[in-house]
Amino acid sequence: MHPLVDLIRGRIRDGGPLPFATFMDLALYHPLHGYYRSGPPIGRRGDFFTAPQVAAGFGRAVGRCFRQALAALGLPAGALLELGAGDGRLATDVVCALGPDAAPAAVHLLDQNTARLPRHMAGYAGEITVHENLGVIAPASFRGMIYANEFFDALPVRRFRRSRAGLREAHVAWRRDRFRETWLPAAAPEVLDYLARYGRGGVGRLVFEYSPGVPGIFRELRRITDRAWIVIIDYGDRAGRVLDPARPNGTLRAFHRHRVLAGLLARPGRQDLTADVNFDFLADQARENGFETISLETQGQFLARHGFLEEFQAAGDARAWAVNLPLRQLLLPGGMGEVFKGLVLRG
Ligand SMILES: C[S@@+](CC[C@H](N)C(=O)[O-])C[C@H]1O[C@@H](n2cnc3c(N)ncnc32)[C@H](O)[C@@H]1O
């Protein structure tokens, strides 16, 4: 039995059913046994691919987005910060695209698991600092470029059910040798506000997720920087699509060995759990902290605008494009090109 199953069972025995967000936090980020602590979950031998694993051109497009913005504003590059940097592959591609003339003065890589982050990058002579959280960065000490890919969809979420009887929150109990979901009455004014703002009216039954970490992240970003250009790429959509009554079971799903599974409570620590990002919520939280939205578009549109295709044309590599399905999926409607969105902020 996986050690996390025992550990979570013990917590439930001592304190009663666990809120789903606590279960998700332990399953993904427990310091010893969490999913993102053990093994390489991303890539061919893992459970899913992220875009930087598919093509270095993805990170180069993010780098070009920064270059264009800085050139238009006549600003120096400043420092570079990635939220949820994983194994640092994306950061390497972004730094490469910035090149020597827009090289960042410093690179900050943030991840709960700092063990996999690089301390050096070929072709970059500046300082690379790794952080477990933003709290260690001094107030107003950062100026420059911030980005995140598949960071917000990996944050633990609270799960709610709205019905005529009121709001209930998903908890996890242990019964008959299995983790089971149980819905308990919830008093959560911030979630009722969230629902009033983003949920479509009506009292029909609806399961939805609320990501409690989002407001704190934008407050932290505002605390550390007085000027930044921010690129956020993630799985998700506008609020109306994420909280769509046509998706009555919400958006949470589990990934295991490249398959999407419905069993959210099975295999804690051995499967990924992820929920769609509500981009209106992100943009609103950003605005409340003084960051304005420059653009919100599909990943395909973002990549196309930042030279992803031209790279293949320039390299005369039409064949690579024709035969490489994952590569096309990054760009085209129907695949990651459409279900991922790119949000650009400044402030
Ligand atoms: C799906 S992975 C994406 C990794 C990388 N950005 C990529 O595109 O391949 C999400 C990463 O975010 C990190 N992460 C999640 N929540 C975090 C938090 N609150 N603070 C720091 N890192 C976090 C995880 O440890 C994990 O490495």
C-alpha cells in the first residue's frame, strides 16, 4: 500500500473527513510521498506531457513575447521568474530565446520541489536562484519578466456542490476499505461571492472548483514587484465555460500513464490531479493587485503570434511539422492549441 494511503487514513481517523483540498495537497505535495516529489511524472515515462516537453519552440515563443514587449516599451530585460518551474526545461528555452541582448539580469526558479531545478544553464552566465515559495523574495526587489506554464491548474482546489439545499463541500472519508467522497454543509462567503460573480444563474445542481491559492499568489507578485510583464499559460477557459452547467461534475480529473481517469481518490501520490483554470478569476485577481490584462487568447493564437510556425519555415523543416502530431496539437484547434489559454498581464 502506498504510504500516503496510510497517512491520509490516519488523519481521517483522528480528525474526521478531510476537505478535498487537503487531500489534494497531500496527494500532490506531501514532502516525502506527494506526486510531484517522487519520480518524473512528466514525459513519455510519466503520466502526461507538458508543452515544453513537446517542443523547445514553446519556450522560445514565450521568450519572444517578452522581447517584443520590452522592445516596444524601451525597457531593459530585468530579471526572470518562473512559477512552478518543474525540471527547468522551459526556463532554459525562454533564456535561450531572450539571447545575449535581452539576457535576464538574474533568473529565479520557483517550485515546491527544488531538487529538480537547474543551478546552471548553458549559454547563461548570470545568477540562478531557486525558491520554494515567493515569501523569501524581498518586497519590491523584482523587476522584469514572470511566467508560468501549467502552474495554476496544479494548485489544490476546494470542491463544492451547489443545490437547492445550499452549498456543500467535498470531503474525503474512509469506508469499506476505500476513500469515499462525502459532501458536508459549507459556510464559505468567499465561495458564494465567487459563484455570484462567475457562475451562471439558476439553482440546478452544479459541482465546481474554487482555487483558494490564486488571490494570495497575485498579492505576493504585487509585493515583490513594482514593474513586471507576466505570461500565464494553462489549461482552462473563461468563467462561463469553466462553470458551465453543461459540465455538472466540474472539471477535476486524474491523469495516470497518459490516460484521464475519473477516480479522483484512487492512487493518492501516484496520479496527477488537475482542474481547469478560470481565466476571468485570474485576470480579476491580477487587476485587483494592479496588473492589467494585455491579451487573453488560445495557446495556438499565442504561439502563432510569437513565431512558433516561422521557426519551422525558417529551418525548412516542413517534414517535422507534417509528421509530428504532438507538435501540431500545441497549435491547432481541438488539441492543446485550443484548450490551453495564454494570458498576458502588465503592471
Ligand atoms: C504540471 S507541473 C509544470 C512544470 C513546468 N512548468 C512545465 O511546463 O513542464 C506544475 C509544477 O508546479 C509546481 N507547483 C505547484 N504548486 C506550487 C506552489 N504553490 N509553489 C511552487 N511550486 C508549485 C509543482 O511542483 C510542479 O513542478
